[in-house]
Amino acid sequence: MNRVGFFASSILVALALASSMLFVVDQRQFGVVYALGQIKEVITEPGLNFKLPPPFQNVSYIDKRLLTLDSTDAEPMLTAEKQRVVIDWYVRWRISEPSEFIRNVGLDENAGALQLNRVVRNAFQEEINKHTVKELLSLKREALMADVKREVLEKVRGAKPWGVDVVDVRITRVDYVEAITESVYRRMEAERKRVANELRSTGAAEGEKIRADADRQREIAIANAYRDAQKVKGAGDAQAAHIYAEAFGRDPQFAQFYRSLEAYKSSFNKKGDVVVVDPASSEFFKSFRGGMSGQTAVRKP
């Protein structure tokens, strides 16, 4: 019985020893083997690997994927015209040399992100001091980000390389600090109102000009129409007079009688008109003369 227990204990110890000597490196990680606190080996390929059992050798893992570092500091920066702006940015980076990274930066990605954040922020501050707000919002923004990336790479590849590679640096937002945002909005609103009022004034002036021109053309058109109408009317009256003259010339007595009728019609154009005359002595009623004597009152029927 004791022999069986001994064999079982030996097997368990052997399994425990074997498990402490075997380790698996994932394809997303670097495996770093330490021997008494010193880096013994860096494993870059995924798979099953062997090491001495603790405390002779230990293993730690570092992420080899492309990492993203987002800005977390909202402290404003000064532009070339001394405007206080807040920017948001991010950096895409990865650990390329685990040994250099551990020796010069830290034991994990958080240590690298902390130091990289400081370097990137200083680079942004230095470059933003050289540019205006307008340039930060224009095509020069690309050049600024390229300059920041160059400065960061110079820092991480300096006398003590960090063992990291900075792939990209990007600005996601540029904004004024909250204290002056409202005043900027007020200035923008005032400028827009000024432009709007200027456009309204210009439009009103153009409207008055168009209306004046339209009135002038209207008066000209009416005057020309009246002139043409008078010409036509005059020509018509002349033609009518010619026709009357030609017709009445053929029978003078009929012409005199027709004119008398027209005169009577014009004189008695209302039912209440009364004319007191002596038909016998008046040439006006010459056509009515005959059989009438004495003073006669003629009333329009």
C-alpha cells in the first residue's frame, strides 16, 4: 500500500514539475524567459516551449499586436497666435524588440503607453506652438501630424531604443477651450449677422433699382401707347370726317337735318331736361318749325 502511494506521489510530482517546465506562446504574444531576473530568451514564434522550473527560470508575456494609445489629457495647448486649444489624438504603435522594451521602458504594455503618452504630448505641444488655429484645420494638419510622428520616432529610437515602432499619429479633434468657446461663437454670430445685413441691404438696393426701372419702363410704355392711340384716334376722326363730308355733300338738306337731330339728342339727354324757347324765332328748332306758334315748352319724353 505504501508502495502504491509512493508511485502516485511520484507521478504527481513529475506532472507538476513537467507543467512548470512547459509553456505555450500565443501567436499574439512574445514569450520572455527570465533566469534569475535576467532575460534569458525571447520567443517570437507561437507554440509549445520548455524552460527550467521556477525559481530558476520564469516566463512572462508581452503583446505583439498593433496597439492604440488615445489621449486622456485635456490640458490646453497654445498655438502660434497664443490661442488656447484642446486636441484629441491617438497613436498606433507596437512592440518590435521585447528585450529593448523591457530594459528601457518597462515590463508590460501599460508602462510603454504611459511613457509614449508623455512623448507624444510634448511633440504635439512643440508643433502646435508653430502653427495657427487656421493651419490646424487646413491641409497643413497632415504635415503637423507627420512632424509629430517623426519627432516621436526620433525619441523612441534614440540612444536608448525603446524597442517600439510608431505606425501612425492622428489628430481627431481640435477645439477651443470651454472658457473662450462662447466668445468665439458670439463673434461668429456677429460676423454672420453683419454679412446677412450687408446682403439684405444690397438686395434692398437692387430691388429699389429694379422697381424704379420697371416704373420708368411702365411710364414709357403707357406714354407710347397713349401716343399711338391718339394717332389712331386722330386718323379715325379724320377718316370719319372725310366720310361724313363725302356723304353729306351729296344731300345738304339731309346733312342739316341729321345735325339737328344730333343736337336735339345732345341737348335732351336726361328725362328731366326742360328748355323754354320760341321755336318760331329760333334756328335751333328749325327742323320742328311748322304748325307751332307762340311760346312753346318742349319736354323730352
